[in-house]
Amino acid sequence: VVFNDSASASKSVAKAIAKCIQKKQYENKPCILGLATGSTPKGVYAELVRLHQEEDLSFKNVISFNLDEYYPMAPNSVNSYVYFMNELLFKHVDILPENTHIPDGTLSKENISDYCSNYEQKIEDLGGIDLQILGIGGNGHIGFNESGSLQNSKTRLVALDHTTRLAASKDFGGLDKTPRTAITLGVKKIMEAKSVILMAWGEGKSNIIKASVEGVVTNQVPASFLQEHRDATFVLDKSAASKL
Ligand code: GLP
């Protein structure tokens, strides 16, 4: 789906999320949301906050699982995804703190693998993710599943690509201060989500969008796996769609 600009695209994604939440409210069930960070979903979160404040959208039945977190990372750091989610969404809406999940960047290394299995188990116990939203890295990564990630990959500690670190280095004040690893939800759990919405804005994403949508399905471009998902939508602005 191609929109004139990212503002109208973001509103439409927020509307799809609100619809999912309200449908589940009507059924008296929790809505399991897979949430993303990065600059791309910021407009969506702003619109969700507006829907909560001005149109009474409640998040009381929402249980959220974020895709990823840098490792190591202190939750109170301005660069943490915990900080990002609190500032942009959680503290402005009525989601219950115990219903929000973000991979823990403070674990000791030997505990990561158990922690990741647990993270996936929690999602499974709730019946899976209802709606997963995604951005896309310049190399086609989803979450922090970098090129080479397998379609059945699990939630795990990964090494970040040089290009990913370079893109993040402006936030960290230099490449040497940018984390080398992260914990990410695996591709498998993303593919198991009932619906997926991947968003991309701007000319800079147009090549990787073309590769993801029209190229071969390959682990070199993890977003291309979504071609095989039963309900995945790419929501783009005109510039990101310009090479299609
Ligand atoms: C990070 C995040 C991804 C995100 C990507 C793109 O790597 N872990 O989930 O999709 O950045 O970032 P941006 O939306 O800022 O282009």
C-alpha cells in the first residue's frame, strides 16, 4: 500500500492497530502486539497516543512484545529501546506495565539463551502475536535479524552488521560507542504472527524495498521472507515505493 507521505501512512497503520485492539476488546481477549523501534514507527506511536487521548482508545487489553534491544544496554539509557518505548508510547497510554515486554539488555551472557526461550514461550502461551509491526534496515534486516538470518531462526543474541552499527552510531556518539550485539526476536516468531505490517519511508529505503518485495526470497534480505507470509502488508510512502 503506497501513501503520498509517511504522515498519512502512519495514521493508517495506527488505525489498523486500533482496529486489532478494539476487535479483541469486543471479544474480551488480550491483543498481542509485536512492536518495533527506530525512526520509522514514531509517527504511528504519536497517532496511537492521540487516539488514546482524544478518542478514548484503551490499551488495557494490550500485551506487547518488542522485537529487540541492544546488548549490553541499561534500560535507563537514552539509547535503550526501553526508554524509546516509554517516552513515545507506554507512559502516555493506559497499557499495564506488566503487559509490556522488551528484551533485557542487562542479562549476563550465560542467561541469555534461557531468557530468549522464555520470551518466545510467553508469546506462544498467549497464542502468538496478533499484529507485528516492523521497520526495515538498509540491508533488509527485520528486528535485528541481519543478512544471513534463517527463516526458522529463534530469539537470540546476534552480532550487528557494520552497516547497522554505522546507521546507529549517530545516536551513540560514534562507532566505537555503538553496541556490537543485540537480542532480537527470531524470524520464526515474526513469521508466525497472524498479521505483519512492514513500514518504510523515504528514497533511502527504495532499493531494499524493491529487493524485499520483488527480489528472490533469500536470507541475504530477511524482509524478503515476508513474501511467504499469509498476511503481510508493506506500507510505504511514495519515495520508498519509487523503485517498484
Ligand atoms: C533498527 C531496529 C529495526 C529498525 C531499523 C530501521 O535496526 N532494530 O527494528 O527497523 O533500525 O531503522 P529506522 O526506522 O530508523 O530506519
